[in-house]
Amino acid sequence: MHDSAVFLIEFGAIILGLGLLGRFAGRFHFSPIPLYLLAGLAFGKGGLYPLGTSEEFVAIGAEIGVVLLLLMLGLEYTASDLVSNLKTQYPAGLVDAALNALPGAAMALLLGWGPVAAVVLAGVTWISSSGVIAKVLGDLGRLGNRETPVILSILVLEDLSMAVYLPIVTALLAGAGLAAGSLTLAIALGVAGLVLLVAVRYGRHISRFVSSDDSEKLLLVVLGLTLVVAGIAQQLQVSAAVGAFLVGIALSGEVAEGAHHLLAPLRDLFAAVFFVFFGLHTDPSSIPPVLVPALALAVVTAVTKIATGYWAAKRAGISAKGRWRAGGTLVARGEFSIVIAGLAVTSGIEPSLGPMATAYVLILVVLGPLTARYTEPLARRLTRRSTAAEALPADGADPLAEPEATVADQEAVGRT
């Protein structure tokens, strides 16, 4: 009875604290993810007040949080959208992977963590935060901008890549050999391909089967189906997250919209619990030793993400301003990076990997909204100064009046 009372007090305090942190973040218009991570650090091992009774329940809630995060991402896309994105935007996806995964892999190898940790850290630095970026686009009023479809296409390709990447990481962390790892990947690709095929051809029938006018029944069926598929996927060593993502893709139309509306509060609750859980398993004293490498990696991959967005937007025929906006918007890392790092922390391959990922995400989840807002104005200012410097003649005459007027005219045209 006493343990039950302590559990209710601890877990209730966690939920209440997360709610207050979320309100604080909302008031100042930034993502609550870094606050959730810091809360986990404060109440985990080596923190101010380590939790005891509620930790096991928090662990289960964290697993559900990952499943719901991936399910909600899947609900955002239809199978036809995914196929179309693969056909038209795959070069941008390849550039994105090359520019942003390689720095993470290189850092892990330089630190002597080994090839498995290198694959994990490559994923941490590769994947942008869909949740943070979607919120930033809404807050800045850019959902209707010409560069926004390019940004969303890159995010979709990253999400799709998880269907291949996560099974590989799962097999590597489990210590599977080449044959077992190849079998796991083959199963993952086969299941993903089969689900996409079924979703394209029979998506309406699946949605009709799941559909219900009663919101309670719809919620129970979708949530139950997702957890069952996620569990089966995990049994096949494919990854529960991938199973949930594929369920989301298979649902479409009114069912997807209704499920999204019903599951959004649950997703927010359990996702917050997941970030706290990750922080609980990271000793705060282990972060300072990896802070400098994490900061260096954050700076490098912020630049490579900006380059990725700029190149992809240029390829799509977007103006220079839109290219810089696209690049700056993609910088934020968040939920996916923590999901990937969480797999490594659970397996225990490298003690410093969790603290590195925590510090890295904390830096970029704060920096991301700033680069989204200020990359384009900063690039425009630097370009203006460069143009003015090139126009300065050798005799020291001042030709700035005309160039400044020209720039002002261009900005006026741009605003119209």
C-alpha cells in the first residue's frame, strides 16, 4: 500500500512537472524537449532526487511514447505520397544522408568508440526533428512558402529511411553476425515493401475496416492494432518503431485524420515521458567530458544541414532567400536522435554515447528555431556587404549609394 502511494505521488509529480515545463516553453515559443531532458537529468541517476518506485512504469511509458511518435508520423503521409517523394526527391535524401551522417560516424571513430557506435551516432546526427520543425514552420507562418514542400520531402525521406536504418542498428546492437543481420534487414525491407504495396492497393479497405463513428472505438482499435504490430515487429527484430510507422502509413483519409486528432494528446504525454526516461538514464556528471565534442559536432552538422536544405531548394528552383530558409529550418534535432541513442544506451555498447546524444540534442533543439528564423536575414546581410565590398573602386571613391538603393529596391519587389 505504501509503495502504491509513493508511486502515485512520484508519477503524478512527473506529469505535473512536465505540464508546467510545457507551459513555460509555450510562453516563450520554443520546444519543450530540452526542458524534458533536463528534468530527466535532475531526477535520474546522479541527479538531485533520483526516483525509485515509478521508474519501471516510466520505462514502459517511454516505449509507448516511441511507438506513438512513429505512428503519428506515419499518419501524416499516404503511401502514394511516399512513393512520389521517393521518385522525385531521392537525390536530396542521399545528399542529406552523406552530409549529416558522416560527421557523426567520424566523431565516434575519432573518439575510439568503434564501428557499431559510429553507425548509431551517424543516425543521431543525420535525422532532423519533424516535430520541432513542424512547430517552427507554423510559428513563423511559413507553411505556405514555396520552400516548405522541399523541407517536408526531406523529412519524409528521413522517416522512410528509418524503416531500413533501425533494423540494421537493432541487429548490430544485438551482436548479430553478418548472416543474421542480413536476414533481419531482408525481413524489414520485405515487410516495409509489403505494407506499402497493401497500403497503395487496399488502403481504403483497411481504413474502412478500422473506421468507426464512435471516437472511443476508433481510438481503441487503432491503438490496439498499433501496439500489436509493433510487438510483432520487435519479435522479428525489425523494431517496434518501424512497425508503428507502417501502421500509420496504411491508414488514410478520415480514419487517419480522426486517429491523429484522438491520439495527439496521448502522443504528447508519452513522448514527454520518453524524453524524461532518457534523461533519467543519463548521469549529469557524464555530460561535461563530452560537451566539447558535442558542441563541435553540433556546429559542423548545423552547417551541413543548412547546406543540405540550400542544395535541395536550389534543385527545386527556389529563390536564394527560400534556399537559406530551407537550410536553416532543417537544423533542429530531437525525438528521432534520442530514439536512436536510447537503443544504444539500453544495449550498453558505449557509456559516453548517451551523454553525447543528450548534449548534442540539447544544443541543436535550442539552436534549430534560431537558425530557422535568422539564417536567411544573416545570409542576405553578408551577401549585401560582400557585394558592396566588390563594388568599391581602387581610388577610394564611395559607390555605396547606388548599390544600397538597388538592394532596397530588390527587397521592396520581394515584399510585393
